Amino acid sequence: MAKIAEELLLQPQDKILDVGCGTGAMIPFIHQYIPLSQLSLCDCSDAMLKEAKKRFPECPAICSDFLELKRGNFDKLLFNAVFVY
Ligand SMILES: C[S@@+](CC[C@H](N)C(=O)[O-])C[C@H]1O[C@@H](n2cnc3c(N)ncnc32)[C@H](O)[C@@H]1O
């Protein structure tokens, strides 16, 4: 995660969208760099997103195919292990 954070140039004020968040495995790592309230979650699977929301209720969540998202107010997008699909 340190490498991802470095490549994303994460800043404490960044608003991040974790695209294809799954059950939220990346969230604890991202939270080392930014507050949970600035991290939004997106997954096209309602079951996966529900699991992530159970663990991290502070994070706003969007259940959608990311390709169908309208423009959002984010500084950076994180895709981890999404393009295998
Ligand atoms: C292998 S999991 C990775 C989960 C998480 N990013 C991680 O690193 O643990 C891939 C996730 O991407 C989601 N996904 C795949 N295609 C997507 C799309 N077009 N839009 C939103 N989510 C998608 C799947 O539902 C699944 O939960």
C-alpha cells in the first residue's frame, strides 16, 4: 500500500473514490493517509458494498458500475484488482 499511496501522491485533504472496493480490504491502508469521511466507496455488487459499509459506515457508498458514474467530486480514483473482471 505504501507504493500505491506514493504513486497516488496521497495528501491528507484528498477526496478518494475506491472503485470496485469489494468488501473494503484496502480501506484500512488508505485510512492511514486520509480520514474515512474523505473516502467514498463504489462497487457494482450490492453484496460486496453492503459488507464494506458494515465495516466502514463512515464512508459514503455508491452501488454502480463505475463506467456509469456521473462526474464526481474526487481528487483521485483508486482501482485495486478491478480490471481482472
Ligand atoms: C477482486 S475485487 C477487489 C476488491 C478491492 N478493490 C480489493 O483490493 O480488495 C474486485 C471488485 O471490483 C468490483 N467491480 C468489477 N467491475 C466493476 C465495475 N465496472 N464497477 C464497479 N465495481 C466493479 C467487483 O464487484 C468486486 O467487488
